[in-house]
Amino acid sequence: MSTTRISSVSCASSLHMPLLVHKAVALLLAYSGLYTSLPGDSLIARIVSFNTAVLHYSWSKGKVLFASGSPFDPITDDAGVVHYPAQANNAYIFPAVGYAAVLARSREITDEMFVLAAEELSTMTDMQELEQGRLFPPFQNIRAISKLVTARVGEHMVKAGLGSAPEGCTDWETYVANNMWTADQL
């Protein structure tokens, strides 16, 4: 099944043009059977995004892959089906790639490292979560997610000859877990 993406980035509901979007959704569903919506993440866009999520789930009869930069509570559609709007947040990838670069003393951060981080992240959502519309693992697991993504990217940096393993690092996952910042370090 192919997907088509609508990116809703307006930050005021009058700019969102709901009727136009509704018609576009109908056309996309007729064409591909599924579409994605990734609205913006300003404070106003967050409010609009929630309304947008409700509308997209309603208009598409649940056939939307929806993600926003902000977390939302589950949404129950007109048929009583519960949907979980995904949170697509930079916190899943950027801190882990940056920390891996620091630990490995990498000379550069390549596009390949971000792809690798995204691939690692993609393995952390199970089929049940995907069926519920959860495109990413639960955000409350961010430390465990960051540990795994940091370890995989750090290992890659060393194998690619862009950095070196930290002193005493024999297992990246263990090393990252033992060296992550915690609030009790204040």
C-alpha cells in the first residue's frame, strides 16, 4: 500500500482551511487508502494540531498516520475506536546522535548516522503499538530509547573510523547506560 503525506504546518485555524484539507483527504484515501499528517509544533499549532488530529481521524475513518511534535491524549473516533496520536519529537534522535558523537569523539556527524538512528528507533515500536497508530515508542521510555540509539550510533562511528571507543568501553549499551546524566547528579 502506498502512502501520501499531507503536512499541516499552519499555526492558526483560519490558515488551516479545513474544507480544503477534508477534500484533499478524500482524494488521497481514494487514491492510496492511507495518508499521513505531520502538523507543526508551535503553541498555537499544538492546539490546532489536536483539533486537526480529531478531524483527520474522523475524515479518514481512522486511516491516517498522524504525528505531532507535542504529545496528545488518546482520541476516540465516531465509531468508538481509540487512536493514539504519535509524538514525532526531535528528542528521539538528536540527543542520542549528539551524545554518541561526544562519547566517540567523532570528527563528524554524517547523514548516515541519522538514518542509522532512525532505523534503530523504528525497531522499538511493536506491532500492537503500530496497529493503535503509535508510530514511535512511548516517550516515557526516552532514557532506554536514547541508550540504545546512542550505543548503535557510537558503535557505527568507531567502525566507520570517525571516532574511537571511550576508555573502558567494551560494550556500548552498558557504557552509555552507566554514563548517562541523571538528576541526582545535581
